Amino acid sequence: MKKFFAYFIPILLAYAVGFLGSYIQGEALVEWYPFLVKSPYSPPAIAFPIAWSILYLLIGISAGTMLAKGDVSVLRLWILQLLLNFLWSVMFFALRSPFLGLLCILALDVAVFAYIVYTAGRRPAAAWLFVPYMLWLIFATYLNGYIYINNQKSRSAVAMTISSPKFSLPILPYSADALEPIMSKETIDYHYGKHFKTYIDNTNRLIAGTPYEAMTLEEIVENSDGVLFNNAAQSLNHQIYFEGITPVQKVIPERLRKRIIHDFGSIDNFNKQFIDTATGLFGSGWVWLAEDSNGKLSILPTKDADNPIRHELNPLMCIDVWEHAYYLDYKNRRADFVKEYMNLIDWDKALARSKYN
Ligand code: MN
């Protein structure tokens, strides 16, 4: 029974520290960590919890091997390394400081190495069980060091792009309250002033010091993926969206009107199809009026940040059906928002975007 606890307690402690650490990582893992410049040898995110669950088991058994033989001399060293391990999560993720994280992990390297040296002479098995941990820590030290060094540079790059960012928030061609009551000033303040702005800021930050810096927003959307694609495409989508609405009721210019009637049968048909598609799109996304390379018009629903240019189509007009676009004014009534939105469409802008006008 004593033997059971000798193994059980250190394993439990190691996992408790692991869980507490991952709890601390929380928001930083979503808001901060994905935007850091990382080593090309950085493993996929899923590798970390897998590696750590194996390592915590090994280091727990290692301490158990000592304790089961009644040797408690090394316990202090073992607890010290566990505390440093936890402290690293605090420094790196909670304080978001790769520098303090690096200091912590270097101290951890020393403590773990000391543990191995100390146990090697007493219980070689305990020392061997720590070897994978030591190797992983050396790798983790490199990853942390890489992040520290390379994000110093990008911090100054970010500071530069703040003074001269590549992309900037387009100025609204109407005042923030001009679209009321269909779209409130509050919605514009949040949707344009915060959501749209964040996508542009993130895009600027992500392209700093990369080949994407030389590209137009459209080229980035066509050639990127992952976090950069999401932010660049959302920047482009919102640009088309906010430029494409107006407080002044517009009639559809004759040339575009003819094309809509030709491709949809009638204006009413088009309106109905557009409204139904926008109301029915499940989850977050956009609905577009787009044209193909022959000028044929179609209604295209897209998921999340996707844009027609990824489907070889040219976007003319769109509606944002992410909840942030209508929730303040319409709560869950997306259908009402979509119907009202039809009165805001700037048809002159839609025609101006066409390559066939
Ligand atoms: Mn939006």
C-alpha cells in the first residue's frame, strides 16, 4: 500500500501541475500565442499535450522509484523542478513574456539535469526515466528562445507598422448613425470600429517582415491560409461590405438590372433567392452576388472568412451574416436583418466592382 502511494502521489502532483498550467494558458493560447513568430521546427499544437502527458507519467514514476525504496533525499529537487515547470506557464503564458519564460526554462533545465545526476548514482532507473524529459526540455528551450529572439524583431516591426501600416481602415463614406434605424450607430461602432479594425490590425501584424508585405489584399487572400487567410479575407470582405452600403436609396443601374433579370429571371426572383440564402446560411459566413469570367451572375454563400475570389468569381456585393453584424439591432432575428439590409445596398458600387460595365 505504501508502495502504491509512493508512485501515485508524485504522478498525481505532476498531472495537477500540468492541468493548472494548461488552465493558465487559456486565453493566451487563443489571443496571443497564435500570432507569435515561431520556429519552423515547432511541432503541431496537438503534440504538446501528448508529449506532456507521457512525460508527467515518467517523471512521476521516477520519483516513485526513489520513494518506494524509502529514499526521500531527492524529493526537494523533484518538487523544485515541478515548481519551475509551473512557473514557466505563468511567465510565458500568463505574463506573456517569452523572456521570463526563457529564464524559467533555463533554470528548469539545470534543476532537471541536477536531478538526473543526483539520482544516477543512487537509482539509475529514476535517472533514465528523466532522460526523455530532459531531451524535450532542451527542445522546448530552443522553441522558447526562438520565440524570444524573433518576436523582439517583430515587436519593432509591429511598432513600425503602427506608424505606417500597409493596410488601413477605410474611411466610411457615411456617418456612423446614417444607416439608422436599419443599422444602428452602436452596430457600426462595434462592427466597423472594432471587428473590422481588428482584422486589419492582425493582417498588418502577420505580414510584417514576410513576402506577403509586397502583395495587395486580394493577392494575400488568394495565396494565404490559416490565421493570415482568416484575417486578410475578413479585411477584404468587410471592405466590400462597408463600401457597398449607403443611407441613400439607390435604384439598380440599368445595365446591371438587365443582367440580373437575364440570370435570375426577375429582380423579385433575385431578391427572394438572395434573402433566402442569407437567412438560411448555417453558422457564420457571407452571401455574395458574384460574376464569373463570362460575366454570368450568381448568388454564392460562403462559410466563415471565405471570399468569392477563392472560387474564381468576382464579388460585386455582399451581406455579412456573422452574428456580430446584426445581433445588437436584431438579436436572433437574422431574417429581419437580411430583409432590411436589402434597402442599404449601394447598387452603383456593385456595378462599379463588375468587370463587365
Ligand atoms: Mn463582420
